Amino acid sequence: MALDGEEGLRKARESKPDLIILDLILPKLDGFNVLREIKKDNAIKHIPVIVLTNLSDVTDKAIELGADKCLVKSDYSMSDIMEKIKSQFK
């Protein structure tokens, strides 16, 4: 877990996780820029990214930038979100 976009990007590069769950509203470096940087970095661009956001009008932009899924938090229960995450590994 990271508290801002710069930390999240650094941690992704260091630990190369199996999945990144990304919010778009982040201090220091917003989620769109984090996503751009992830997808430019050959070492981590293969990692699936699921964007969780409260912004309903940005799903297309997140997908265009390389997110595998973009979920508006208010549209899903926590169990729905967990199922979407699990489906990424099937």
C-alpha cells in the first residue's frame, strides 16, 4: 500500500507485484500519471492494473491509458470488487 502516487510507482518498480489496484485521486502524482509511467516501464508494464475510482466519467480514459479494468466504487459492493480482482487471475 502507498499513500501517494510517487510512492506507489516506486513500490511497483521495486516489488513488481502480481496486480496493482490504483486510485486516481492521489497526492504528489495522480493515478493517471502513475498509470502512464507503469505502462512506459518495460519492467512493470505487464502487471495488470485495476483502477478503483469515485469518478464515473473517467473509465474510458483509464482503459485507454492501459488499465485492465476501471471500476467506479459506488457501482460495486466490496464482494463484487473482490470477484473482479479474482477474475483477473483466471
